[in-house]
Amino acid sequence: MHGFDDVPPPAEDAPATGPWYRELNRYHWFVLVVAALGWLFDTMDQQLFNLARVPAMRELLADPETGTVDGAVVAKFGGYATSIFLIGWATGGLAFGVLGDRIGRAKTMLLTILIYSLCTGLSALSVGFWDFAFYRFITGLGVGGEFAVGVSLVAEVMPNRARPFALGLLQALSAIGNVTAALISIGLGHLEHTGQVGSAWRVMFVIGTVPALLAILIRRRLKEPERWQSVAATGTQVKRLGSYGELFGNPRWRKNAIIGLLLAFSGVVGLWGIGFFSIDLNRSVFSKKFIGEARQQGEAERDREFVAAIVRSPEELDRLEKKKTPEARNLLSLDAGNGDPQALYAAVLKLRDRKESVTRESVLDLLDQPPKGPKDPPAQSVSDRQRRREYLDGSQSSAGGGDIAAHAERIIQRTKRIDGDLTLWAGITSMMLNIGAFFGIYGFSYFTHYVGRKPAFALSFVAALASTAMVFAYLNEFNQIFWMIPIMGFCQLALFGGYAIYFPELFPTHLRSTGTSFCYNVGRFVAASGPSVLGLLTGEVFAGKPEPMRYAGIAMCSVFLIGLVVLPFAPETKGQPLPE
């Protein structure tokens, strides 16, 4: 009987009967659990970022004077932040992939866990876009390195017949990390809704430091695989550990590396450049719904009373505490097609900061001025001025100071409710996606066991394209989240179950971590353009559309076709031992 510290011999061919898991001893299970937890926490970190991206961008990019930021700017810089994170991921994957072959799988995996968990905590301290992006880049270094060394470790320790099932389970359990992030988001959404926390996104990143404990607890008990130790002890100049020269000098390994890279590119862009942005689509669609409901309840008319009262009595602003002064972006217009209350209120705040007189005419005159900087709104037209004059004149309220304070508190509480509800539904969306992902990833391991790697990939690429286009075209109601999103998660993440099984089967022991990392992370380097392209399509190309992210997401679904084009050139590895 093996203890946890007893390392089993290299995996050998196993009998073809009985459940695969009966072939595992205690140490096999220990390695699988540790690698699964490392990747689970890794994916939790990724999903916390996806859930926190929009509120983080809104806070970090907000105009210091008005507290407002255009939605298109949020989408564009959210795409940039994601691309920077993916570049860090790819860089770390390449560096730590080589390190995993040279110094060992176990040591490298523990190092990557420490990096991504500790640097996630630093993201909570961000004060602007660029330091946030820097922290995400460093976090990406650790996130990218963990996958290749983790799957190499499991692939080399497991018996041959159990290997694809164990790797499929490892990848499937990553969905639990994403669900954990969703539960964190749902819990924080409730606290945000009730006003018990302020910036929920910062708390999310603080929670992301927890995985560091895993590395500390298991650092002494995890051993290097016998396969790696044997190669490391007897390696020659021909078989250099972790050598890119060896990887690309051999025609077989070079071809496998390029094929794996293109397969990964297709799936990674599909997930990170489209699929995970379904959370942002959710926020955009349901934000309009919540605001529409508030407008129907008379909130926009009451906001007009507040703005008119502030124009009449701007000195009342000085009596409000800073945290009880509403931000311009949170006011509701009578017509969803204009931003009259936001513009008028922001003009009042600007005049007060300049210590200039505030009257109806001085406010309207300020809005006539041409922009002096890139963040300033364009000068209003004659029709804008007339409409805004009528907006102010239409208020029947003669609100005094007490009423202004009550209005301010009402607006702040409404904003907290809407933000909390959006955070809650973002968490539900993430959970539904990852429930589907769990079954898709693990289902791939069983499907490929019977039909082979290539047919399983082909079906998954087609299903991912169709399901993703469906979500971005038709998601519009809350109940659709509970069936559309799981279907998309099942189809998109099934591909990643395939990567965990297939990539280690393409390379020999002395290049396994390097080759797997190359496929997954150079593909991610190229794929890093995906979120930025989505942001540009959303903020520029389709900006005039009612819901531009829908059109951008559908257009980008064509990336799944790349995987289908590559498959005929890929080797079939079903039923074959790991190459040596």
C-alpha cells in the first residue's frame, strides 16, 4: 500500500477492464487532487477577473470631476485589460513550461500558484487602469504557467488507461473554480445590494489570495514523477530538457506543436474573446432592464426634480457629505436616448468647483462650450439646449435642502440596488456557464475514449460556434440564462477538456511541459488580440447598433472555423502510450 509520500513507478499499460479509477493508488489520488486544486484555484482567479472587469473599469476610468465614463470606453478598456492579462498568461506559460521540464513539475507548479494568488491581491489596490493592467499581467504569468506543468505531472504519474479520464477530470474540476468565483460574486452582490460593501470587485481580488495556502501546505509532500526523474538523470545532448531547439528541430514535434497551437488559438479566442464576455452582455442587457423598471416607477421624474432643485440651490451641495453626493452617471433621463440630467448635473458640479455662479443660463452656457479634452462631451446643439431648458422648466418641485438630501439618498440607494442586482446576475451567469462547462469537459473525456480525439474536437468546434452565436443573438430574458448559458459553456469548454488530454500526448517526456505550454500559451499570445478586437468591434464598428456587443460576438464566432480547418492534419492519439 502506498502512502502519500510514496511515489509510484512510471505508468504502465493497465488491464482494459473495470473502472479507470480503480487503477489509482493513494499517491495517484494525492497528485490528482493537488493538481486539480491548483488548476481549480487558477480558474477561480480567471473568473473573478471576468466578474470584476466591468465594475473595475467603471471605477478606475471614471472622470474625476463627474464620476462618469462612457459604456463604450468601459468595453474597450475592459478588452485591453483582458488582452494584457492573456499576454501575461502566455508569457508565463512559455517561461514556466520550460522551467517545468528543467527543474521539475512539482516545484514549478508550487511557484506558479504563489505568483498568481499573491498578485491577484495586489489588483485590489489599483488606483488607475495602468497599475491594474500591470497587476493582471503579473498574475497572468502565474496563471499561464500552472496548466502545462499540472497536466504534465498528472499525465506522467497516471496509468496509461486512466490518463485521459484523470486529465479530463482535472480539467472538469476547473469549472468548480469558476462556480466558486460565481458564488463569491453572488454573495458580494447581495452585500453590495444592501450597502454592506462598497467596491465589491476589490473584495473579489482580496479573496483571490487564498490559493497561496495550498502551495504552503503541500510543498514538502509532492514529488517529481519517476518519468521525469529518469530523463533528468540520464539526459543527453540529443534529449535536452525543455529545449525549444529540440522541439522545433524534430519534424514530428514541430508539426505537433503548430497543430496544437492553432487548435488552442481557436478555442481560447472563442472563450476569452467571446464566451466570457457573455457576462458583460448580461450586464449591458439587464442594466437597461433595471433602469427601465426604475423609469416606469417614476424615478426619472424624481431625478429631474433633484437636478432642477440643485440648479436653483447649488449651495445645498456643500451640505451633503461627499459619499452622499450622487454621481452624474447614476441619474436617470426621462428619455433613454439622451443624457440630459447627467450633463446638467455635471455642469453644476464643474461650475461649483470653479467657484462660478450657478444659474440655469450659466449651466446651459457651459454646455455650449466645445470640448477641451478627450473626456469632455461635445458642445450641445441648439435643439439640445432647448430640450434641456424645457427639462429644467418642467419640474414642478420647489425642493428645499432637506428634499435635496432625500433625493440624493434615494439616488444612491437605487444605484446600490441596481449594481448589486447586476453583480448577482453576473454571478448566476458565470455559474450556469460553468455548470455546463463541467459536464462538457468531462463528457469530452468519455466521448473521445470511444470515437477518438479528432472526431470529438470536430463536433465540439461546430457546437461551440452554434451555441455562442445563439447566446449573443438571442439572450434577452432572465430565464434564458438558465438554459442558453449552460449549453454554451458545455460546448465551448469541452474543447479545453480536449486540450488537457491531447496536448501531453503529442510530446515526449523531456519536452512534454514545454510542448504543452507552447500549444496552450503561444496560442494564447495570438489569441490575446481577441478581447481587444471584441472591444473595438463593440466600441467602434458596431457602436451605432442598439446592443453592439451582440453583433461583435456573432462576428467573432468565425474563429471556431480555424480549429476545423486544422483537424485533418492532426495526429490521432487514441489508445496510444505517451511518446518517449
